[in-house]
Amino acid sequence: MRLCAFSVAGGTGSRRGREAVGRVREAVRDVMRGCREAVVVDAVLLADELVTDVLRAGSGLRGVWLTRENDQGQLSIEVDYLTDAASTASRPDEEAWVGRWLLERLAGVWGVRATGPVHTTWARLRW
């Protein structure tokens, strides 16, 4: 099952950015319906961190894709965003390091791919 959780633009302090995080949390809970509560909590936390990281960096959030693969016991989360040299060159703050730690702990694998100015941070959660 593949679902586009939303497509929106906004920044960290913007109302639209806060709405985006809430919409992602709700979409993850819907996609993960029927899984153990601990797995759902991990999935929500992972998706929340991926989206918040993009918003914190000031990048232009484009959309979030969720793909649940029951046969593999896996959820894929893809966060698409526009970026430029200024936003990628900034030094990570303490919050970003905590987010990276969460990503390392929760995701089986993760990465970033780029096609021109559009970047995608992706992660896979296995249960």
C-alpha cells in the first residue's frame, strides 16, 4: 500500500509546517493500523523526525510518501523537499544530532537521494 500523506510547503515556525507534521502523524497511524502499538509509536516518531528535520532546515517540503509492505513487515517513509546550497551547508545543531540518533536507532536503513534541487530523505522501519 503506497500513500501520499500530503504535499505542502512551509517552514519550522509556520502554521502550515505544524499542520504538515500533524497530518504525517495521522497518516502513519492510519497506514500502520493493525500493527502492535510499539511499532506504530516507532513509525510515528521516525516520520515525525524526518519531516521536522526538513522544516527545521528551512527546506521547501514537497511531500511525504508512506509505503507499507506487509509481506516484508516494512514501512518505507520518503520525504521530498527542495533545497539549495545555503540550507545544506549549515552546521547541524544539537536537535539535528538527536534526530540523527533517533533515525539510526529506529530505521533499518535510510539515506538521501537527489535529483537536481529535489532531495528525498528515506527510511525503512521493519517490524
